[in-house]
Amino acid sequence: MPSPHASIDSQDLVRILRRLPGRNRDVVRSMSIEGYSARDIAERLGMSEVGVRVALHRSLKALADTYQEKGL
């Protein structure tokens, strides 16, 4: 099992993000990596700000679960 403090390189990040459906991947990348606000993302994707935050939370949870299960 990987250390909880292990870093993720860019290839790992791409592989992990591919596990998400398109819109969820876009939300995670836009907010967590590129630093856009929930408002910016909501406007671009035609979602509510709450919807963006919910999608982000669920996506990050799914990624964390997958990461722990598979040892990525």
C-alpha cells in the first residue's frame, strides 16, 4: 500500500482522472488543478455552483476510494 504522503506525478494524475466521466473530470481539473472558482465552472458548464461543488466532492471521494483500493 502506498504511503499516504506519496506524491503523484503527472502521468499518475492523467491516469487517475481518466477514471472519471467527462464533466466530473472537467470539474476536478478546473477547480483542483487550474484553480477556477465554482462560479466560473458553473457558468461554463451550465451548472449551479452547488452542483459543481457536489460533483467535485463526489469525484474526489471516488478517486480516493479507487486510489486506496487499487494502490495507484
